[in-house]
Amino acid sequence: MAVLENDHSGLGGIPSYQALPGLFTREAYERRYTDEIRYLDGHVKRLVEGLDALGDPPAVLLTADHGEALGEDDYYFAHGEYLYQHQINVPLILKAPGLAAARVKEPVALVDLLPHPRQ
């Protein structure tokens, strides 16, 4: 069971600024987080399908700024101060005409998204 903490560190429990009424367990917060992702996925799908329906599909790039701690390493909602894998791994999804689906196993950074100078 996750406990509510009075400080903002997230160490050992859910910081008071993140507490939601009636949610007291790590699993409850994980379900909410998963539900948020599922909700966003549905809207991203609608967006991409709508853009594709326009005829000339554009490139679509999705990423995020950081992951979220949900009890790993005994931290909850802690980010910006620690460099644990679950906090530094973020999605990077690129859909573009003529680009085949692939999973990149090497780490990437947002700087990798900068346009290359034309030669």
C-alpha cells in the first residue's frame, strides 16, 4: 500500500500534492496512469486517421518530457531530481509516408530530432 507523504520528495509515498481522494494504493495510481495513456492513445489514433484522410498524409512525431515514478525504487511521482530508467525512458514515435515501422533499441535523445542540414 502506498502511503501519503507530507513532503514533495515522493520518497516512500505519494506526495500530498499528487494525492487523489479515495486512491490509497500503488495499483490504483498505476491504473489511473494506464487509463490516461489509453485515453490519449485513442485520441492520437483519431488524429492520425483524420490527417491520413486528408489525402497527403503528413509526418507525425510524438514524444514526452519524462517518465513517471509509480513506486519503483520507493519513489512516487518523483522526477527532475533522479535518473532512474523509468523516469528517463520516454516514447518517441515517428509516422511518416514511406517510413517503415521499426523499433530502435539504442538510446536516443530529443537532440536527435533536430533537422539535418541539407547537403
